[in-house]
Amino acid sequence: MAKQMSEEEIYEEASKRVKAKKKFFGDLATYAVVNAVLIVIWALSGQGHMWFLWPLGIWGIFVLGHFLRVFIFESKSSREAIEKETQKIRREQG
């Protein structure tokens, strides 16, 4: 049986989860914008070899790994999001 967490520990864990989710979405936005710019550069340069696929694919693997860590394997600052995570942890505690 898992150790019961205090209210402070629950709040801290919820805060961590919310921060991790926000960081992921920021990183995802950066990935999308930078790769869109690379595709535009490629398109304007005569559309030769599709070199933009290298950074898109390699960086995409890292973004996928980040997604898995944050949302699938949950390692979690708005007040509402923290409260939602707090409620989730309380339900997990029984």
C-alpha cells in the first residue's frame, strides 16, 4: 500500500505536474514554429533535397519522449490546474 501524502506533499506534487505539462506545451510550440520556418526556408530555396526532415524527425523523437514522460509516465501554475491535479492525487490515495 502506498504511503499517504500530506496536503503539502500533494500540493507540491500537483504543482510539479502542472509545471511539467506547461513546459511540454511550450516546447511543442517551439518545435512547431521552428520546423515550420525550416520548411518555408526549404520551399523558398528551390525545393531540392528535403533536408528539413532531419531536424524535424530527430527533434520529433525528443518531443515524443517528453510527451511520454509528462502524460503517460507522469513524473505534474495556474491555481485551477493545481487544484485539478490535487483532486486526482487525493482520489489515487483512496
